[in-house]
Amino acid sequence: MSSAASGSDEPDGDEPVGPGQSTESDTNRLNLVEAVRDGLYTELSADDRVVVLGEDVGKNGGVFRATEGLYEAFGDGRVVDTPLAESGIVGTGIGLALSGLRPVAEIQFMGFSYPAFDQLVSHAARFRSRSHGAYTVPMVVRMPYGGGIRAPEHHSESKEAFFVHEPGLKVVAPSTPSDAKGLLTAGIRDPDPVVFLEPKLLYRAFRQAVPTGSYEVPLGDAAIRREGSDVTVYAWGAMTRPTLIAADNVAEEYGVDVEVVDLRTLSPLDVETIVDSFEKTGRAVIVHEGPKTGGLGAEVAATIQERAVLYQEAPIKRVTGFDAPVPLHALEDFYLPQAVRIQDGILETLEF
């Protein structure tokens, strides 16, 4: 992987790091799920208004152990186990936020979020406009999303486009441990509701140096993970890593200089970075694991067309999941955009 992939990625293999536990003077080497946990611990410690709620987030530490140790550190008044009722979890979070707290609600899988969709789009997203700015809903809704871990039905969706479509919701999808902690911190401190999508395929995929203290990665800023001049590939979340692998393969085998832009925040989009990169390369490939039709890739393509069509050298290519439910284990790898599919998309764009 390119060294520009934001910082010393390593295969997972170290001993687990507990929340707030330091292994170096100023950084911990954390995987993504540990970085989420550390971000929660840091904000719970710094701000008494922060509360965590969801199914099994307390005594059991969450289905992926993202909240492990928080219940023991902060007690059942700040880390709250809820009934199995997603609409109730998010609705309660909205009430807590309107009452002056900073709730972080966990939905165990994105595929379980649909019962709470009404709470998000009819209430959380609309309070600012409904009240003419008198009230906001400063809450985060965390959702592990995406495929690749051999989960059963309703556990592997990548439906970020549902939430991006709704005005009033901010939507975030980190691809590195460092970004996960910084974006989560920014989301907790934001005055508006943030849907925080955690790529569970990356939860324990690699480690990275993550600052021990509190810091923010600003919402709305994309990251250039790899500099290039021939073609830009846009990705986010779990798709950033196979995109970087494909970019390195194409560079080594064909001498192609690929730029990789990690969107990081899906709403609001960093239009400036998206357009600037395309104006430099003139060619674009967009990668996401959700279905192709109506996916966020179409919005990125339309933005490029509106802002930079005179720089265009080839049709914009989308490499995506298929317009079908995520299949079970035997076909899951075929469904997901792997590095070889991304590489083919890059070459097709260059050959036009």
C-alpha cells in the first residue's frame, strides 16, 4: 500500500489496548474499533454531557466490543443498555440531545437501523429548521456497516445514500483508526445529528498511531490518500484500502499515476477537493460497495459534471456493489468491489 495512505498501516497483531490506556507518550497503536472506543472514552472523560446508549453497549461492551470497559469506567448512568428497539434508542437520543446532553447511540448493524429511520429523518434531521434554529439535536448515531466479514442477512448493507439524501443529517465514514477517533470527536461536538458509519471490515484490519489526547478531524474535509496525475479514484470507508492496492498495482504494472481521494465525510461533501482533483487528472473512477443505482457515486459524478466538465477526458466510471441484496458467504467477495475490479475500472477509464 502507498505510504500516502495516511500513516503506517500494519496488520493487526498487537495486544488489545484498553480505553484511555497509553502505550507511548503521545500515541497509541490502535486498530479502528479500538480508536472508536478511545474516542468515546476521551469524550466521556472530558464532557459530563456525553452519554452512550444502545443494545449491549454496557456490561457486554457492544457486539464488536467498541464500548468495552466504558461501563466499568463511567457507570450505568452514562453507558446505558437499552431494550432491543432501534426506534426507541434513537428517539431517546433525540430527547436527551434536546435536553442538553450529547448522546452517542449505537445501532448494532446498519441493517437494523431501518426501524429508526423515521426518528432520524422526521425528527433529528428537522429540529433545526422546524424551530427556526432555536433547537438543534447534537447526537451521534453509530452504525457498523458493509460486508466482507461473512455475516448473515441484514448485517452487510452499505446504504449510506439513504442518510446522505436527508437534509439536516451529517454522514461520516472513516477509513483509518486516526480518522475514526478524530471524526467521532468532531461528530460528538457538532451541534447537529451525525450518522457515523463504521466499516466493520476494517475494525481489526490494521493498526495505526493514534494520538492519545483529544483532537478533531473536521467534518466536511476529504483526504488525498495518494497523489497522482493520470486519474482520480474516489472512495470512502472500507473501499479505500482495496482502492489504494489497485492504485499501487496499476502504477507498478502500467506506470499509471493514480490519485486516491478518501471522502471521509459523505454529507456535506468536500466539493472543492473532489473538483480540484478531477481538474488535475481529467478522469475519474468512483468506488463504493452499496448498490450502483442511486448510490453516492452518482452524486459525486454529477458534481464533477456540473463543476468541471470542460476538464473531462473520459466517461466517469463507477465500480460498485450490484443492484441486489448482499449475498451470503459464497458470493460475498464477488459482490464487493475488490482491488482487481477497481484496477479494471481504472484501466478502462484510461483506455477511452
